[in-house]
Amino acid sequence: MVWGYDKENGPANWYKSCPIAFIGKRQSPIDLIDNEVKRDSSLEPLVVSYPPFSKGKFLNNGHSVQFVPDASNNLSELSGGPLAKKYKFEQFHFHWGDKDSEGSEHRVNGKMYSAELHFVHWDCETHASFPETVKANKRNGLCVLGFFLKVGAENAALKPITDMLPKVKKAGSSEPLAIEFDMRSVMPKDLTDYYTYDGSLTTPPLLECVKWIVFKEPLEVSAAQMEAFRAVENGNGEPLVGNYRPPCPVHSRTVAASFK
Ligand code: BO1
Ligand code: ZN
């Protein structure tokens, strides 16, 4: 059976084709608990170089909606913070719920946000491409930036993306980027406050090769923007909602916070 988020093929059953779901000691997401994180004031702000994208495609893969820039157009890079290497941007995608009280993958002190945005990057000093990085399956091969979304004011920076959601309603559909999109404008102004820890992909194959950096401050989206996500369909033509994995055990990992 192909993995998904329904009862029969959802996170609780992923271990059947992906035993690391159960036996892994560095699985993601996790609950970020303030009393248990280690404050590390030596953690520097993240350094991003994200020129706006003019070319790329937005697609519905049945599990999420994802933006992938054209290779010729992709100069976006990430370094600094807990990273020892330079990372190249690959794609971003979202996880969300069927109601505002759920949808994020990471939690903060047990609290779920309405959605979570993931910027996926790979170590371009060590590897030649995203697939090769995944194949090598080394710790810190990938770096994913996580942003919580909560319902509030309309998010103008995300509007080019949320406006495209109706065009990728059907699983398998894709749409070229219509207007320029600036990832940097989506992020918080200062990149100082984040949690970081060693974890995994949150979907099969659940590989434990991800340096996670999750920003503390949530982004806001309007109720209408949130509803646009919930109108997207999965491969069975049903609403694609609840495409998040619940938190996993931390085991002996250290979760660091860059802030006090
Ligand atoms: S996430 O940011 O941890 N939610 C995440 C999860 C999976 C991927 C990227 C980020 N990528 C997956 C693709 C699969 C592919 C796999 C290995 O990488 O979604 O289609 O099989 O290449
Ligand atoms: Zn994700």
C-alpha cells in the first residue's frame, strides 16, 4: 500500500514499509518543549541568500503542495546558524489540518499551529544534487527550515502561492509560477530565534539526514488563505487535509534554542 495520511496508510502504519519510523532514534517531527531545550547563545543568526524567483512550478503531489524553482533560476542558498556547510534550496511545501487547531508537524510546549511551511535544502559542498544527498543519507545532508502558520492577518508575501492553490486542486496537477515570488519576504525579518536539532524527513522514507531549524515566531495567514489549502484534493479526490505526522520521541537528542 502506498503511504498517505488516511487511517490505513497513515503515520501509525508507515513502519510497515519503513521500519525506521519505529526503530529510528532521530525521527521528526518532535514537540519543542521550552523546559527541555538547551539555550545556546553561541548559535549565530542564519544567513540566507534568496533572490526572488521568476520561474518555477507549483504542484500537487497528492501529499502536499510544493513549489520547485527552475534549475536555471535557482541561486538560493543557506548557511550560518548551526550549519557548518553551505546548502542549496530545493523546494518548499506545506503541511496543514482540517481545522485551525491542528496542522503543524512540530509543536511548541504541546501546542500545534494551523500549518507548517518547509524550505528544503541540501549540502552542496559535499553532494552534487538533492537526490544524491538523499541517497548518501548522511547526518546534516539536508537542512529544512520550518515555519509555523497561524490564522490572523492576510499574508501578502505568501499570496502569490495561495492564489495558485485552486489551480493545483487535483492531485498530479502543476502550474507554472505566474508572478515573481520572494521567499525572503515570507521569513521573519530577523533570523535569530529558532530551535535546531538533528532529525529526519517527516514522510517516507523518513531518512535521518535532516538538520532541522524551526523558527519560534509563527507567520500569519488569513482564514481565506487557510481555506484555500483545505480545498486542495488528495489522489482519491478527497480534501487533502491532516497531512502532518504527529511528534516522535526525542530519545537522547539535544534540542537547542538560539534565544533566551
Ligand atoms: S520534510 O520537509 O521532512 N517534510 C520532507 C519530506 C520528504 C522530502 C523532502 C522534505 N522529500 C522526499 C520526496 C520523496 C522522495 C524522497 C527521497 O524525498 O518527497 O518523493 O522519495 O528522495
Ligand atoms: Zn515537510
